[in-house]
Amino acid sequence: MADEQPDYLAITKVRLTSLGGLASSMTVKDHEPIVADEPLDFATGQLAGGDTGWTPVQYQLAALISCANVAIAITAQDQGFQLDGLEIRAQSDLDLRGLLDGDPDRQPQFLHVGLELRV
């Protein structure tokens, strides 16, 4: 029998299946699979993207703004504020030099992540 988890602990499981090259398919529970890939011009040696789905960085930004949306909705509800028409946009600047040029001493890193909220 597995140890019982506290109520406040949320466990999320995602499954990834490689589609070959840089593309993959991911599933959560019984939801439709989503495809991740890199753009056609993204290449590392013999591997190149096929532009068949979202990039992993786009998924990261989508996760960030989805969490922001949940936090804002809960705060609005707690404050008794009716919030309609929220739009959140995210942009990141990612330095890929270590990945693209094979430099093991330089790790890819976000130089900037910005959010824009519109009500």
C-alpha cells in the first residue's frame, strides 16, 4: 500500500513518447496528446526540428501564465471582485549558445521573462 499523501500535496503525472528526432508526444490522464517539437530552423548537428508542435519553451511559458491565471482568479474571488476578460501574454529571451555551439561550460539560460496582463 502506498503512503497516504497530505491533502495539500498535488501530484501531477505527464507521459512523454518520442516521435523521433526532437519531436515528442505528451499525455496527461485521458486528455488528447499534445506534440512538442522545435522550429524547422532549430538544428543541433544532425538533429533538426520539424515544427510539428509547440516548443518546450512555449510549454514553459504557457505553464507560467496558466498558473498566473489561477492565482489571479483565486485572488479576485477571495476579494469579491468580478474579473472578466483577462488576457496574459508572456515573452522570454533564451540564450541558447551553450546548446547550439556545444560549449559544455555554458548552459542555456533565460535572460528575461516578462508578463503582460490586460483586463
